[in-house]
Amino acid sequence: MKVKLACWIKSVSGKLDDLVFCVDKKTETVWVRDYVVPELTEQNHLMGSIAKNLGLFRRDTSEGYFADLKDYSDRYNLSSLGQSGRMNCYAAHLKMMFALKKSTPEVDLLSITPQDVIDNDLPVKTIAEAVENKLLPSVTRFEELTNLII
């Protein structure tokens, strides 16, 4: 099916019933395709399990630690004004934990707890330590974010 746009409409995109509308802004053409429901894979289940465990991880940490993480995300957002992408404390927590997994492959995000962080001396005991170890981007006065994880 070929769709023609009126000259005053810049773009159309999205879903309607079982169709997906796609736009090529360079050629100003629009096409429609059938909506295909993506199949769930093992990766989807793995990421869901990790997110569930990190939610439990967050519940078991100290309030001061997450106050520091919220303060960190606010400072990050202020330092990146005018750029795309904003960060909240949950996104900063996920970024930090996946960076920890990348730098320390023996860390298992499916079962990590705040006590594991202390016992194994992992570099996320404080937000300042995470920034010093390049697990989070540097922000101004990150040295003040020193509340322990437990």
C-alpha cells in the first residue's frame, strides 16, 4: 500500500490496528507493513531476571546510598544540559551495575546482594568509589557522595 502525505504533514509514524507506518524523511515516502509481534527469547528472560534482582538489591541498600545516587543523577543531568539523554537514580544504578559486571566478570547480577559488595570488596560501596573506578561518568564534587551501601 502506498501512502502519500499532504504537503503540510511532515511525518507520520506509529501503529494502527495491525499496521505499522514508516517514514523516510529524506525521500518523503511513507510505507506500511504488517505489525509482527516479537518473539520472547532467552535474553529477554535473562534481562528480566537481572532487573528483578537489581530491584531487590535496591530495596536492601541504605537510604543514604540511594540519596547519593539521586544526587549523582541530578549533578549528571546539570552537567549535560543541552545534550540528549537524562539520567534518573534507577538508570544510574543500572549503568553502574552493568559497568561493574563488565569490569569484574565474576560478578553475577542474577544473585548479587549489597552484602556481596561488602564481602567481595567491590568498587561500588559508595558512589564516589564507583566514579573513581570509572563505573559512572565523573560529575562535579562526586567526592561528597560517600554513604555506604549498607
